[in-house]
Amino acid sequence: MPGGMLVRGDGDDNNLHHNHETAATSSAGPMIKIDVAYGSALHQLFVPSRSTVGELKKQIAEETGLEPDKQRVLFRGKEKEDDVHLSSAGMKDKSKILVLENPTSKVKKVEEMANIEEKVEESIARKESKVEEIKETEEMSKAFAAVGRVRKEVDKLSERVAAIEVAVNSGTKIAAEEFDVSAELLMRELLKLDGIEAEGEAKLQRKAEVGVVRRVQGFHETLDKLKARNSNPFHDSNKAASVTTNWETFDSGMGSSTAPPPQPMSSSTKVTEEWE
């Protein structure tokens, strides 16, 4: 056009774009097309002819997603180093190259995956361990509470045994069922103690409750002796002392540890009834 203005038609868009690219890359040489085979896919790249293999790898990474350090670029069956220029390697327009993934990168990837899996397993193991610790703590707390309840019940029963002992020593006749019921209640507490399921430190707590077991056993022995004395007050010398105390209630034997002088038959019969 007059005045030096350049006029182009719509059909010249591609040529203008190509000319622009050519001008922009003139310092790096003309653009050449490289066919890249990676896996089952074939890619076409346009790169400056003076590019290095390393620069070519960057464009391959943009196209395939395979990082440059994981690529092996083979041309005519030989692997090319990153600092080699394409022209020096013999690559030109429409050259075909093969890209493989570096085996070491695969090994590294496998190792990374293994490390990730190991970390995940460790995390899961820590969580499971924490859950077990919480569960064990809850079980121990329940065991401690159960042992404490048994101890309180045994304390109450000890008062019952003590009351029976006072009554028998004072010469009061106790029903035989009272001894049997008390012994049964004590045995139930032993069964409760034995039935407490405990782990870890709670098991040690149960071992520490041997004193409770011994107390219960001692109460059983006491009940057996008291029962025998209750059924046969003359069998035990201690009972005789108790009877002597009864003798001391008479005016004629006050303050004396020996039997009072003979009394009329009716009075003797009354004392015998009190013993029974």
C-alpha cells in the first residue's frame, strides 16, 4: 500500500503468527518440529533448533507431565545428555525421539509411596494405641470402683459380726440363722471381688486387696466360734466367765468370782433358763 502500510488478508494469519515466532526465536535458531513418543502417545513439539536437550525436556514436561529429571531422551537408540544442543545431537526438523521414565525415578517413587504408607500405618497404630490406652484406663477405673464397693460392704458386715460377738459374749441367745446369713453375705462379697475383670494396674490393685480377703476369712472363723459358743455356752471357758458375770448380779455373789450359795429350787430353775 502507499505510505509503506502492510496489508494482509485473513488467510495470512497463520503465516504472520509463524513469522512472529520465527523473529522472536531467531537468536535461538529456526523453529523445528520434534515428534515425541512417550508411552502409547505421540506428541509434536516446536522448539528452537539451537535448544539443548535439557530445554527440550522442559517442553516435554509441559506436554506430558513427566518431570525433566525423570526423563530419558533417546534419539537413534542413544540417550542424550541435558547440555547437548539438538543440532549437535543430530536432531532436525521432523526428527523423532523416544522418551522413557528414568528407572531410578520409579524406584524413588516406590520408596516415596512406601514411606507414605509407613507413615499412614504409624499414624493408625498411634491412634489405635491411644484408643486402647483410653479403653484400658476406663476398665481400670471401673475395676477400682468395684473393688471400693466390695471394701465398703465388708466394712458394714464387720460391724454386723462385731454386734453378734458382743451379744454372744454378753450371754444373749442368737438365732442360728443369723450366723449363716452373715457368713453367706461375706461369701458373696468374696465372689464379687473374684469376679472383677481387671487388666494392667487394676490387676495389681486386686492383688493389693488380699487384705480384704483375709478380713473376710477372719470374720468367717469368728462366726464359726461364736456359733459354737452360742449353741453350747458351757463348752468355752470364756462363756463360763460370762456366766460368772451373771452370777455377780445376785446380791449374795456380788463382786465374787465363785458361785453363790445354794438357792431354792425355783431360783435355780430360773438361772438355768437364762443360760439356755
